[in-house]
Amino acid sequence: MNKIITLFFLHVCIFLDLQALEPTLAELRSVLSNGMQQLSIHNVKFYCQPYGVVTLEELYNNANTPQECKDFVQKIYREDPTLQYYSERTLKKRQLYHLRFAKSRCILYAQGKYTLSELLLKNGLAFIEDGFNDKEFRYAYQKAQKAARFSKRGIWNYEEASSCIALQ
């Protein structure tokens, strides 16, 4: 009898453990910008911002951002208009994406193990949030940002980048 009870509890524990590992999937409804996507889970729509980064759109829309930095963001998009639509080209509408929530933001796995935040950093369309200290993502984010700086992609192709980022 004890063996049956033990096996039953073991079965329940394994079942609950496997349930906990199942990822949250959300359907992409629309891409508003590199820094804002609309997704839904079971027809409940919500907006998602990339976790741990400040996108160029956020920099531009921040009320505390000086006009020189806003002009700088406009200059980047004027010189390479494709950068403004990076997320729209990368993410596919009506596709399911693995998603996690963190501090009112989203960790959206856009390409396998790579998050949208990493892809934006790698292309110089965002920079790491000041004080970001998430052990799980810190190294990957730093690596992506360094790659963009080294390759002079996006924001890192301009000398004004450091002064605008320092103001955040």
C-alpha cells in the first residue's frame, strides 16, 4: 500500500514539475515600433516592451531627453530608414512567441534562444538600461552591445551616442 501511495505522489510531483516548465506562448498581433509590440494570450491583448534595454524610440519619447538627442535619433533613422522597422521585419504577425514577464516588461524570444532585447542591442537599436543587473541576461546583453559597438551598428555609428546615453 505504501508503494502505491509513494508512486502516486511521485507521479503527481513529476506531472506538476513538467507543467511548470511549459513556456508561455503569446501571439504577435502587431509591431508598433522596435520598442513596443502588441501580443495576445487567449485573445487577451497587451503591449510589450523589451526587457532591460532602452530603445531609440524610448530615448526619443522620453520627456527628459534633450532636443539634441531627439535630433540624433531622427538622424539615425533618416540615414538608414530600415532600422526604424527592424522589429517589424524580424517578428512575424500571427506567430506564437515564447514570452516571459519581468518588471512590467517582456522577455520575448524572437529567434530561438535570442531575445528581442539582444537583437536590438546587437543592431545598435537599443542600449542596456542604466542599473540593469539581471544575472540571467547581463552577460548576453553586454556581449550583444559590445558587438554593435565594435561593428559600429545603429547608434554606435555616431559619436553623439555616448553623450545621449550618459543622460539617461
